[in-house]
Amino acid sequence: MNAALLAHVGHVAGGNPLYTIGAEHVAGLIALGALPIIWWLFRRRGVPALAPIDWLLVALLGASAAIHGGLAIVDDHGLALSVLFAVDAVLLALVARRVLRGSSVGRLGVAVLVGSIVAYWGSALSGEAPDQVGLATKLCEILALAIVLRPSAGSPSVWRSLARGLAVVVLVVGTGATSWIGAFRASAAEPGALTGHDIHGGPVAPPGMVMPTVLARDATPAERMAANDLILAARKALARYADVGVAAADGYNVNGIHGIDFHASNPANEHDGRILDVGHPETLVYAVAPNGQPVLMGAMFLMPKIGEPGPTIGGPLTVWHAHQHVCISLTPPGLAGLLSPLGGCPIGTIDLALTAEMIHIWIVPGAPEPFGDLDDGWKRVYLERTVTNP
């Protein structure tokens, strides 16, 4: 995400690397900055006559080679990976040199580009958190491959052209899909390392979420009592909203309740100046039981300003969070998903870079995470056993 939006929020640990630049990849950007110097030295020896598309290919290959070279020098992932980065950088540079000499990149160029892209897939699938440097590099390589595979003057067969086009599409989709997987796997690599949200307590926040910095400690007896009192107060104050009609009369948008995580907001409560007021939550959360009955699961409380921390009266038990790069639909208003690894939101939605902090309080009995993430599987079991078969 845009780092400037988080710079003033000193109490957060940051979002998922999917939307940022990993500290270990800064070396690649520094190496990329050296390309103009290399170009200046190269021009002193004369500039070959190349078509604009070939100059673009050289630039893409050179950029990828520079980034891999920088990672090979100072990357902290171990000797084996550093060697692989160095080999990749040398091979990409050799392919760029072929283009500069007016030669075809040949099968070597195709193999190097495809190998570099697929190797990134393996890194993401192994749990390495993807970041903007890695994604941008792979997109450069995919574009370079598309240039290499473009139809020649000889006009290859239609089937060969279709196969080449399909290969590029597969590489784009594969890069996006494996980046999603890597982003979520990285967020669950070391449980308990970052926050009080056990289900997502990894070394990095899950995609779309910004978590506050919370030291790994047990709650004090006073904090446990405060958290328990808050849950009891919420159950008492929110009980009336089990009746959807009462919620509608109080201004909550309950039309079209569906699914097991329906958030019914109340715009009036979002600007009333109240903070964590269990009698006036900004949003109610409903789930639809298998028999079609809407069930009140809890409420969500929202801070009035972006960057303002929520009150953690229960210490590590009451951890607030914000969302980053969520896709918002305008008609009707609502959450439509997360910004994809390749930087796109669904058609008809807009990217919201950062939200205000929020916290959920789940009032249903036996909720394993009364203030955190309530697992969808647990919700379904609860609805089936308690509501459908009371």
C-alpha cells in the first residue's frame, strides 16, 4: 500500500508486503538506480540501430537483471538463493546483450524469462511474502516475454500464435494467483508473532489488513475482567437487535441480509462522537441460518478518524485493526473485495487505501475469539446446532 498513509500511524505494524516494498528488496531498487550509469557508459561506445520495441525489450531485461543482481549481493535469504539470483541476473543480461547485437533471443531468452517467472511462483507458494518489487519485476518479465513471442514477419500459424498468447495469459494469471497464496501463507507462518488475533497472528498482517503493534504477552487480571465486562455489556445492550425490525427502526441497513457475515451499518452512528459504545455500535453483524432466519452474531465498532488508535481496554485481548486497499462498490455501497496483487479492483468499484480502525465484539455464546476473527466454519456449526436444531 501507499507507505505515506501509514507513516503517521505510529502504533501499527504495517500491512501485508503484497502492497508495500519489503526491506530485503530495497537492494534491488538501488541496483536498478545504477542502470542510467550503465546506459551512459554504453552510449560512449555507440548506440546500435534498434526498433523501439527492441529498445523496450532491452530496458525490461536490463531492469530485471539489475534487480536480481542487487538481491544477489545483499539479500538475506541464504547463499543458495543468492546464487540463484546472481545466475538469473547474468542470464537476463546475456539475453539483453543478444538483443543489442541485433540477434534473436532464441530459446535461451524464452527459457530464462519463463524460468524466472515460474521460480517466483515457487517462492510465493513456499510462503515467501510477495511485495511490489517482486510483482513489478515479474510483470516486466512477462511483458518482455510477450515481446519475444510476438508474431514475426513470417506470420506463424494461427494455432502457434494462439498458443503463445495463451502462454502469456497463463503466466499473468499464475503470477497473480501464487502471489495471493504467498501473501496469505506468509501471514500465518509464525502464529502469535504479531498480534492478539490468534487466527491471523503471523509475522505479517493478512492481505487487506493493517494490524497494530502488540507485544506478545498475556493479559493482566484487570484486562481480562475489563474485556469480560465489555462482552457482558454488549450482550445486554445488543439483545434488542436480534429483532431485525428493531435494528431497521434504529437506522441500520438490514435490507437484503444474506450469508454468514452481513454487516448492517448505521451511518448516523458513525459520526455521533461515541467510541466503543456498546449501546450504539456503528455496524451490526448478522448471519443467515440454514432455515433462513437472520441471527445477530455481534457488532463492529469504528473509530471516527483514520490513524486514530482504538481503546484497548482489554490489552492484548481487545486488538483493533484497519483495512488497506479494499475495493468499495458505490451502487450499492459495500465491500467488494481486496485490491488484487496486480493492482486491480473489480469493475465498478474503487480502491480505498486505508480505513479507520475497527473491532468486532461477538456476543454469541462460546465464540472462540470474542474480539477477533470468528472463523466461518465455527459460525456454520453454531448456526446449524444452535439455531436450526436448538
